[in-house]
Amino acid sequence: MEPLADGEYDAIIMGTGLKECVLSGLLSVQGMRVLQMDRNNYYGADCASLNLTNLYEKFNAGQPPESLGANRDFNVDLIPKFIMACGNLTKMLLHSKVTRYLEFKSIEGSYVYKGGKILKVPATPEEALKSPLMGLFEKRRFRTFLLFVDQYDETKPETHQGKDLTTMTMKQLYESFGLVPDTHQFISHAMCLELDEAHMDKPALSTVKELQTYCYSLARYGTSPYIYPVYGLGGLPEGFSRLCAVHGGTFMLHRDVDEITYNENGEANGVKSGNEMARAKFVVGDPSYFPKEKVKATGQVVRCICFLNHPIPNCGDLESVQIIIPGPQVGRTNDIFVCSLSNSHQVAAKGIYIAIVSTKMEGDDADKEVVPGLALLGHIMQRFTMVATTYEPVSDGSSDKCFISSSFDASSHFEGDVDDLLSLYKRVTGKDLDMTINADSVEADY
Amino acid sequence: MSNNRFCHFKLVLLGDTAVGKSCLVVRFVRDEFFEFQEPTIGAAFLTQTLALDDATVKFEIWDTAGQERYRSLAPMYYRGAAAAVVVYDITNPDSFAGAKSWVKELQRRGDQNVVIAMAGNKADLEAHRKVDFNEANEYAEANGIIHMETSAKNANNVKALFSEIAKRLPNNTQGGNGEREAFPILPQKQEARNCC
């Protein structure tokens, strides 16, 4: 066997998905020698942003039609997600200073589906008072509720108004403000971004914190709480890979791992690829790089990538929008998400809109699951459907030195994925990631 | 008077390993040279400002950071680059062949109007020359790109190369596409809330 790259590393990272790239970046900043490999010839793994050639190849769809425009104008996300402007992924970007490689733009509008109509999620108290989402008296109760949430501080009992959110359920909290079930649904799904109804019977605190993140994110940049990197989400793993490379990490794309090697104690100690091998103290990767006994399936997500030659109807002709269809509105348990992006975020040629409909599978007919989302899109030029099984590791990696990330969840944002990343970081390093951001250090040192 | 325009451009380095990409930039930016420069310079990017007759040009220079070794440069690297310096080593003919393939890669993946300069580095090692100056020059002319032989070691032609690039860059842009309302994320001045 010949040495693979430099042959000896501290960590071998398999896959260049966002989680793997964040981890390789953080580890190499700490001085570890990192080798990162990916079987594809592009960065991003499951969360890559593909150009037309790679997209059509992935779906075995032949040659892309010339009418769509130039290959290089397209950066189509395989997993559609938006970033909460004040959420944990933003913190991680700031923490690692990967922000310097990227530019962002706000998502222009956030909508919710109610009673067969698409309605704007109010972005300001004034909008809330004008919104047809609620009746007049309900609006006042909604406003009182938002004020309570805005003031609420876990550490300051005087802001609690006598409510103990660690024991009170979310349902009880809504009811204590006199809010009706339609409003619960709207707040929980379109603002707290809950995926189903499970949170209603749990202590209200975590849902209230989600609502706070939503409100602060909204206040940060304006029209919606979401931001999105120009040129697509693929820029996120690419940015972290550069951080890793700048600190000495080695990168090999288009290079699959044939085998993970183990020592006599069953701990991973390297990888083989062709007739080459490299050693490391541990390996990290997404579930697709590990034998199936090390991971277990957690569900299935269907994602439908659609090319349109028009913006999504009934959303103010915006260049970028999110529409949330709360599951209960269409007789489902899980919400359906619709994301739409265009040339304004440099992910499609001028005049082409990319709409992605996604949801967690509840039955076994993928096409049926996305019908309520597709019905909102108008004429669809081309549609690609994929059903992905999601996985999580069976063990925490302490005994076999295989640290495995979980698949990306079905949600429309990264908050749950960042939790998985923080857990992965802790399992690998034994430490919590310090997420406190020094506001002054960002622009100074380059 | 508008003769004091300030332009800002991203410039990327390309070329095989060990041809002196980092040395060239360190000479240009810091006017230093180290015989045993570490393979990567450990910085996200370096900046240097050049004063021309009618404009001031600020370069934001991106080093490959070693990702050229297995041809694993991310699209992000090429994106928005107004200029590229493709470096080869005049004592190493393979690196000249490599430079030609980097030019092709750049034409495929980079912006259409990218200004390309080819630098035949290590020109101080004349006795070990393996790449003919005229051959490289003809290739450059045929492809409409700048060509100079440089020496990061004795500083010869280093500033001249960057000045030549600066002259060819459009002098009315910020580099990239000014009409987009994109923004960098900056931390909030104060963390007003415990959850934010």
C-alpha cells in the first residue's frame, strides 16, 4: 500500500457536507492535521449546490435543455434551507470568520398557507394589525402575546408574568393569552418553525425561544427573518473547507473511501482508497461513508426541485420566498415547505425560478406527499423528485472512533442541524464549542 | 477631478505546487522573501494597494491554500475574481504544462472577463532554465494574456506584473456585480438578547 496524500493525519473526514466541513475547519484551526475526502467531484455532498450539468447527471436526466441558460448560472441546492439571520448557524459563521468568504441577501418574503390561501407572515406589528390572518380581537391578543415573548427573559422573573415556562405547556401558554387554535398553528409553524404538533404538550420554553430567534432575526435585516448566501448554500461548506485549507488541511475530491481500517480494539485508525491508505486517530463522516450497522434510518424526506419561468403566483412576484404549509391545513402531520429562489441570489439564469417543495414522508407515494406544495407553483417546466432516507449514528463514537453526523432534517432552516453539529464537535473534541462572538475581532485581522 | 478613483478587485493565484505562488504574493505585499516559505501562507487573503496614474487599485489576493494539490479548488475560489495570476517555474517544464491547464480551467470556471497574467517565476535561476521564454510568450499572446518572467527572490518584475494587471482592469467597477444588494454578515454591536 502506498501512502494516501501525506499518509499520517490526526483526523480523516469523509464527505464535504456542511457539517463535515465545519468540523474540519474548526479542527484544523486548533492545529490538527486534517485530510478531507469526497467521492464526488464537487463540494457539499448531500447539501451541494449543483450546476446544470451535475444536476442533470445526478438525476440521469440527459442533457440540460439550452433554453434554461448557461450551466454556470445555476447553483441548485439539493437540500433547500434558509438561514435564520440571528440563529446558531450565523453565530458559527461569525465564530469561524467564514463570513469573510461569503455574501448574503435577505429572503424577500415569508408566507403561510391558511384555508386554501397564501398569506404573508406579518413582518411588523403594523402588518400584523392589517393582516387577514386574524380577526380584530385576536390581533390584539396576538400583539399582547408577542410583547410578552419579546420581554421574556429566563433569568429575570419579573418578565415572567407569573408563568413558569419550564412546566407550562405551549398549548397552555397560548390559551392563557386567549389565542384561538388557528393562531396557535400559525405562530408555531410559520414563526417558531415547529414541524408538527408535538411541541404543544411540551414545556413552552423552547418554543418561546424559537419565537424570540424569529423575531430578532426579522428585526435584523427586514423583510423576512431569513438570509441566504449569494450563489447558493454550497458556499457554506466551501467556505469552511477554505478555512481548513488555509490552516493546512488536505483536500481530495472525486476520491472514494473503499474501507475504514480498525485497530485490535475496534477503533477506527485510517482509511483505504485504491492502493493507498492514510492513518488517523479518528474518522468523521456523513452516514453514507460508514457500514450500515453503524447507522440507523430515522425517516424519509421527499424533495422536489422545480424549474419555473415565473415567480410563484400570489406571493407579490418576489424573487425569493418561503411558503410554509402547516401539516394540519392539508390533513397531514408534517409541514410542507416551499422555497423559491432566482437570479437575484445568483442560483439560476435570469428569468428562471427554482422552487423546491419538501416534506417528511408519511406514506410511500412521494408524488402524493408534495401535491399541496406543487399546486401552488403554477406551470412547472421541469421537475426532479428525490426521496432521501435520513440516518443517525447508532453510537456516539467514543468506542469505535467513528464520529458520524446525522442526515439533514426535513426542516426549512439549519437550527436542528447546528445542534447535531455542536453534538458532533463535543463528541470529537470532548469540549463544548465556544459560541460567544467577539464583535470587534471580525474585520480586524485580515 | 475624477483622477483619484478607488477600485477594489479580487485576484486569485493558480499554478502547480511549489512554483512560488505564495512567495510572489509575499514579495508583492510585504516585500519579503523566504527561501523556505511554508507551503501555505496561513491567511485567508492578503491585500495590497497600487497607485496608478489615474486610480488607486486595491487587490484582495487569494492564495490556493494547498487546494490545488489534488485539483480540489472550490467554485468559490474562482467566483468574482477580476484577475488571476497563473504561475509556473521556468526550471520545471511540467509546471508550464500545468499552467496551461490552469488557464483552461480558469476560462471554464472563472468570470468571462477575468484578466489573466502568466508569471514564469524563479527567473533568477537562469542556469537551470527549462522553459523557453519565447515559447511561453507565444502561448500568452495567442490566448490574449499577460506574460512576464518574475523572481520573487530578487523582486524582479513582481510589482511590474501587478501594475500591468491593474492597468488592464476595468476602472469603473468595484469588481464583481455592483447592482446586487448583497451584504456580509457582521456581528451585532451588542448582544441585546440572550438567545440571539
